[in-house]
Amino acid sequence: MAGCIALIAHDEKKDDMAEFARQHQDALSRFRIIATGTTGGRVQGACPGLEVTRLKSGPLGGDQQIGAMIATGEVDMLLFFIDPLTALPHDVDIKALTRLATVYDIPMALNRATAEKLIDFQ
Ligand SMILES: O=C(CO)COP(=O)(O)O
């Protein structure tokens, strides 16, 4: 196993994430995949062969769970398709997660274009 990738997408970006996962299923299958609840469900639906560990939904603590796993060294890359045009009730959790990914210096893509580059390097 090449490491662990965390996948998260806000609602307006979930179609993009499902398509991204389908397109890069071979590359993703070399990693342990974790995801927030709803995103993980969409990825599993798009890629039935891919094993995905689904955590809590983002607004219910999923971002924080992934942040904690980053702090304990369990996550090697974060692919987080954020929606900058919608106000979200758990904005503080999102900020905390991106902060921890920065503190622990793990590769982090906040949009699909960057995720395409990162996954190509794997
Ligand atoms: O809200 C999220 C990340 O901030 C994503 O959570 P879901 O994948 O459960 O929708």
C-alpha cells in the first residue's frame, strides 16, 4: 500500500469528485482511501471496486476526524474539492483541517486541477 489519501468534496463538487475517482481508480487503488461520509458514498458508487473507509459526514465531525488522522501521521495526501461560493455551517472545521494539513506539510489539493497534478505524480 502506497499510503493513505483522504477524499472530501463539498456538495457542489461531489459530481467532480466522483468523476475524478472513476478516472483515477487505478492510481487510487494503490492507496488506503478514507473519506468523509457522503463523499465516500459517492466515490464508492462511482468505483464499486475501490475500498473506501467512510468517516462521519463533514458537518458532523468528518473533517475533524481527518484532521486528527493527519496529526497522528496517518494521512499522506488530502484531496479536498471545496466550494468557495456557498456558506457552510462547519466552516471552522474546514479551516482547522486545511490548517493541520499545512502544519504537517502534507500534499493538499483544494480543487480538481491541482488534484489531477498530484495524482499524476503518484
Ligand atoms: O462537508 C464536507 C467537508 O467539509 C464533506 O462532508 P460529506 O462528504 O459528508 O458531505
